Amino acid sequence: MDATTRNEPDELVALRTRVHALERENAELAARANAAIAAAQERAYWLDRWHLDLNALMRRRGAAEFRAVVRMVRSIVRRLTRLRRRLAR
């Protein structure tokens, strides 16, 4: 028996282990993708149910300003949340 035949079972085990790890990773990726698709479908369902067209809404006058205000308020809330967490420690 030469060195190559002795290493073949070890290499086979290593390859099978890698295949199992890749299959697990693929399953996790598919689960995350499915969750993202489900969330997007849920949002689209409610927009359709409420007869809201976001594209038309954002073309209206004042939409860009409204988004800017929402971003500003959101950043303030995030900063306050971070500050509250730091003070709680």
C-alpha cells in the first residue's frame, strides 16, 4: 500500500464533511431568502389591500421632504435609544 491509497479515505471523509457543511449553509441561506421573500410579500399585500401606490405617492409634491423628516426623526430616536442603553449599563 502506498501513501496515496492510505490518504484516500481521509480525503474522502474531509470532502464529505465539507459537502455536509455546504449543504447546511445552503439550507440556512434558502431559509433566510424565503423569510425575506415572505416579508416582502406581506408588505406588498397590505399596500395592495389599502390601495396604496408608493411610486405615485413618492412622486407627489412634498414626498422628498417628508422622507427627510422621517429620516431625521428616526436618527434622533436611534441616538436616544443608544444613549438610554449606555446609561442602563
